[in-house]
Amino acid sequence: MDSKLAILLIVVAAVAGYFVADNMGDKAAKSDKAQATKSAAAPASSSTLAAVKKRGQLVCGVSTGLPGFSQPDTSNKWSGLDVDVCRAVAAAVLGDASKVKFTPLTAKERFTALQSGEIDVLSRNTTWTHTRDTSLGLNFAGVSYYDGQGFMVSKKLGVKSAKELDGAAVCLQAGTTTELNLADYFRFNNLKYKSVVVDTSDQSVEGFKAGRCDVLTSDQSQLYALRTKLQDPNSAMVLPEVISKEPLGPVVRQGDDQWFNIVKWTLNAMINAEELGISSKNVEAMKSSKNPGVQRVMGTSGDMGTKLGLSNDWAMNAIAQVGNYAEVFERNVGTSTPLNISRGLNALWNKGGILYAPPIR
């Protein structure tokens, strides 16, 4: 072949290759841009509602067993205040409060289970704190029970105040706010103590019964629940001191505002329903109410459900199948139950408590 012709062919091939490669590069760049745009428009983190609807079931993280809040019976049927919060969410989202799978979790397991997507919502006597709200990728959807840390002792100990506990052995759960509160209180009051750390509430009460500790410390609600597990509940007493604020409530992952709003406003609907006089017993009659506030909760006017991505009877379904806040409280932990807890701080704001929900309007 003539050398000039060979050189010409090489140049032509190089130019053609350049344009082919350049065209492929343009297509790849456009594809990357389109994928980035698509990802920005539909982030994976906003899929909880879709996942729950597709599964046809809500997965709820609860305690390993705490009477009044989340406790299974012999047939593994769960009940409790925390359980009912999840049942209300299932009723609001799926129209059926029974469509919930309950996953028991220890205090150390609970946040990892939520962060990893193993559960859709955590409803497990969990305290809302600054650190948990800002550094764990979680959002607290409200307060379902206002609590505070206290101390339970055997009446045989002869102690009437927490300030008499110098040198005591104290049973407590690992991975809870209890540890820091205990250390702060004893240090501030110049008291010494020995920690007996366990993983579950059942282990803590077993340690108390066996005499491995003089004192059991936890949220007061939990102490009342654990006292019912003693052979003689009257043999123990909860001391008067409350050493912390423990606002307990349901938790979801950050980055999914729609799901956050659904859980938050389901709880708010239960509280508003009590204030408006809507209950599971009169929900049918309330459909004809002329009260605009009642109508919005019932879904007979407005589009409150649509704003959440749900049907407009979302709140009505939750109240009809689970009840308003008062019904849930009294059924699980109230004065007619073994826990015998009065409403106290958990009474409505207009009835001597601090329970208050933003209006549905």
C-alpha cells in the first residue's frame, strides 16, 4: 500500500473514532445527569408509606415485655399503650388496626433496628432527648406519655427518700437515659452507688427479686409495671423523688417527611379526639356532627387525609378501631388496671395536665 494512502487511512480512522467516542461520552454524561435528576426527584428515603402499603402490614418495634405498654400474652397477642399507637397508625394507613407485626427489641437494639429499616416505627417507651433527635438520624413524632425517672425499693429497706440511698446497689437497663440520670443525681447529692446493669426490664426485676440490688431505677411508669411482676406487689414502693423529664413517644427515621407526618398526626388525632369528645363508642354518631373541628377529624369535610397521602377517613378509622387517647390510657395503664396510674401530667391541658395536640385544621 502507498505510504501516503496508509497515513490518510490512519487519520480518517482516528477522526472517526474521536467522534464516536465523543458521542458515546455525551450519551453517558446525559445518562448520568438523568439518573441524578431521577434520584433527586424520588429519594429512596421517602418510601416508607409505599413499602407499608405494598407489604400490607406495619412493622412496629416494641419492648421485650412491659405491662401496660407493650406486652404479649400466651398466644403472642400484644397489648399496651405503645402497641395501640402502632395499631392506630395501621388503621390510619391500611384501614385495619390488626395489620401490624410487632418486633420485640431491647433498649440496645431499638435504634439500630429503626435506622436499618428493620422496623417502620419504634413505639417502645423511648425518651425524646436532644442527642437522640439530632445525631441518630431519627425523628420523634410526639409525646404519647409524659414520664420521669424514679426509684423502687423494698419496704423492708425502711427507706422513705432517694437521698437515703447512699451506698446502694442499683439495678438498671443498659442503653437507656437511666444511666446518665442516675449518675448525675447521685453525684449532685454526694451519694455513692453500685450499678447492676442488665439488658432487659425483666432481668432488672429478677435482679431486684433475687436481692442483687437494693433499688430498681427506671421511668416511673416502668416501675409501676415491673412492680406487678413481684410475688407481692405491695412489698415494694416507689419513692417520691422524680429526678428527670422523660417524654416518651413514637420514633421514625429522618428523611421521610411524609411518614413522619403520618405517625405524628395519627397521635395528634387521638389526643384531639378526646378533647372533641370523639370516641370509639360514638364515632358513628359523630359523622353527622355540625362542629367544624369534629368534621375535619372525621373526614366529613376538608382534605386532611389527602394532605398526608391517605384517605380522608384516616383519623376516623384510627379512633373507631383503637380509640381516643383517654380510652387507650385507661384500657392499658389507668386506675382500673393493675398499674393503677392516674392521668397526672398526661391529662388534657384543660383538665390539669400538659397533654396538648396541635389542631387539625
